[in-house]
Amino acid sequence: MKKFAIAAATATALTLAMGNFAYAATASENVAKTEQAGSDTWITTKVKANLLTEKGIPGSDITVETNHGVVTLASKDGVKLTSAQKTTAVNIAKKTKHVKSVSADALETQ
């Protein structure tokens, strides 16, 4: 009977330890996802602000989305930019801190 009680206590302890490990891993993953989302939001905000303040760029007509540091620029509702404006918009995004790459395939040009 004593051996059974020890075995049961050991099994319970192991189960609790494994549960805590799984919880810790999940919490760690959630923190990483939250940090990435925060970083992406910061990048999007910074790129958008820089586009809005750049003379000669229709910043309000360009959408900006960021996913894991990859910035996607797109034209709103068929707005067409000049080649120079597109190049400037891409360069603004590329120069923003933490940007890994920029996709501007959806920026329409004249």
C-alpha cells in the first residue's frame, strides 16, 4: 500500500510538472507573438507617418501592412503613382528601422 501511495504521488508530481512546462512554453510563444505584433504595428505606423510627411508622395492613398517585418505597400482604389513616387515610397519603407523587406507590387504606376 505504501508503494502505491508513493507511485501515485510521483505520478501526480510528474503530471503537474509536465503541465507547468507546457504552460510555460505556451506563455513564451504568446509573448513572442505579442512582441512581433507590436513590432509590426510600430513599423506600419512609422512607415505610414513617413509617407504622409514626405512632399510629393500621396501618403493618404497608400496602404501599409506589415507581417513579420515585411512591409507591403499598395495603392488605394486605383490611385496611380509616378515611377519616381513609387521608388521614393519603397525607399522610405526600406529605410525604416526593423523592416526586413518591402513588397510594392500592388503600388500602381502611370
